[in-house]
Amino acid sequence: MEIQEHSTDSIITSAMDDRVSIKDSYGRSFNYLRVAVNERCNLRCVYCMPEEGIDFLSSEQLLTTDEMIKVIEILSSAGVNKIRFTGGEPLIRKDIVELVSRTSEISGINSIHMTTNGIFLEEFARPLFDAGLTGLNISLDTLDHQKFIDITRRPGLEKVLNGLQAALEIPYPSVKLNVVAMRDFNQDEIKDFAELTKDKSLIVRFIELMPFDAHQIWKTGKFLGTQKIRDELKKHYPDMKPVSGTATEHHLFHVPGYQGNIGIIPSFTRSLCSNCNRIRLTADGKIRNCLYSDSEYDLMSVLRNFGMDSDIFEIVNHAMLAKPLDGFEAQKNGDHHRESMTQIGG
Ligand code: SAM
Ligand code: SF4
């Protein structure tokens, strides 16, 4: 594997001039920034957040829109062209439409996506599209009303389905449904979810449960691995065919005659780390180089102490150069001081 070594100075000069991507020591390059815009959420998914919530930071401790835009501008100059807004729940951030709109004006950004629980999506689908949003990932783990309440601890299935419908009607260039696959919870709904791809231009993606919740519900036998999900799909669709997907979505299938595709995300099995192209920015202004790593690199203090653009770039570059080989290596060194995926951005 090619080892990339270069001084920050040489990168920043060429990055600003030639749109060179940010690289790590294993030769991966990073053109995709995931921004957690808040930690708060209007749902309480059992695998993500405790019923009572977490120790939320105050709004002054979170990045402002100006600060996020500044980071995106600096990184776009270094080759980042894809942004995802996540959280917490992005649609409860008051200035979310403004954030998308200002991001869409940044030169070099050609894809702006959002991950949302969909509760407020019916209302926001159009304004976000008009502001420049190009893709939506909607999280939904069940199509049953009672099970929706059981998993999210709140009512709202109807609202999410209406939000999905609104996104499909606009239509957004990319609409995906994220389903966290869980044994004895929604294993029996895998076919029902896959059937949504029959007449909808939609990618339904089954995601492995990950061990990131303070209460560790993933230890309760709910984990359902990629192989099992694929076996279940094969049972119902023996002639489904593999198709090519994005870098971290290689398990992508198509049922002949169906409009959409079906994906499996091995987020716990971590078989796609070698394709990783992601930089993560937490709501409190820290860079993380891997979902499974607890190392964080503080941008907030530099942003708030009149740091120069080159200082910001240097922190991101330093963080990504320190990226571990894969999620297993990253986890070895971790002490898991974050209580919920909402603090990392999923
Ligand atoms: N609130 C938004 C939503 O739910 O789409 C965005 C933030 S949420 C943290 C992002 C994604 O992370 C969601 O698709 C959610 O299902 C997933 N997620 C959260 N905790 C998880 C866990 N322990 N294992 C697997 N996926 C998880
Ligand atoms: Fe909220 Fe998303 Fe976490 Fe569910 S997964 S509690 S919707 S942040």
C-alpha cells in the first residue's frame, strides 16, 4: 500500500492551488465531511439515547452556523466536495435551512446530504431542496406503529412516512432509508422494507447495530450481522443482483424489475474501512478521524481564538494523518467517553 508522507505546508499550498485531497498515512483521501449540527433530538431511539437524554451541552458550547461554514469553506479548498449534516436531529436546529443554503454557495461543494429521523421532514423537504440539499437519508427501523413507539420511545411513524413521500415526490436526486437491523425486533420486516424498492426510487439500507449507546443495548443479543441480513434477503429474492455503490456501501443489491436498490452497511463488521473517505466534525467542534476512535482534535478553541485558516486546516490534516488503519485498531485505543451517537453524528 502506498504510504503518503508530506509536510502540512506542502499540502496546504497545493491544496489551496490544486484542490489536492486530505490524505492519511495509508493513502486514503478525504473528500467527505460529516457535520453533527446538534446533539439534541426529538426521539429517544433505544440504541442511541437514554430516555432521560444525555448531559446535553449548552448552545454556546456548540458550533455556530458561521463557524461551521468557515470550516466547510476551508476544507472545500482542500478538496472536500461532499457534506452531510447529521446530529442529533438536524431538523430541530433552527437555522438548518440557512446552513444548507450557505453551504450550497461554497465553491467546490457539489453534494449536500442530510441524515434525519424524518419527523419534521414533510414540512422541511421543499425548503431544504430549494436551499440546495441534494440527498436525504431517513432513519426508520419499523413500519409498525407500536414498534415505532417501542424503538423511538415516541409516536411518529405517520409523520416519517409522510416525510419520505414528500422527499420522493419533489424528487430529491438521492433518497435512502436507513434501517438499523435488529434480531427479534425488525428481522421479520426485512422483506417489507425491501419491497419499498419495488415502486419507489429509493435505496433501503440495513445497518448493523453498533456499540455506541451508554446503556449498551447491543449486548442484549439484538445484533444482526451483514451475512444474516443478506441470507434473509436472498431467501426472499433469490435472483437479486449485486450492483456497485458508494465507497462505504459496497453491499448493494437490485431485485430485477424493481425501481430502487437494497444496501447492507457493515458498520460493526467494519469490512469497508479501507474505502473510508470521511472526516467527522462533532457539534462541539472536534474533529474525529474514525467513528470508533475516541481521539478528538479541537477546532472550537482555534475558531474562537481568532485562529487562521491555515491553523484550522493543519488540525484537520493532523487528525486525518493520525487515522488508524481500521475501526478495530481505532477501538483498541478508545475509552468511550461519548455516551451517545448523537454526540458523534452517526
Ligand atoms: N437523528 C438523525 C437520524 O436518526 O437519522 C441523525 C442522527 S443519528 C445518530 C444517525 C444515524 O445513526 C441514524 O440512522 C441512526 O439509526 C444511527 N444510529 C444511532 N445509534 C446507532 C447504533 N448504536 N448502531 C447503529 N446505528 C445507530
Ligand atoms: Fe435521535 Fe437519531 Fe439518535 Fe434516534 S438515532 S435518538 S432519531 S439522534
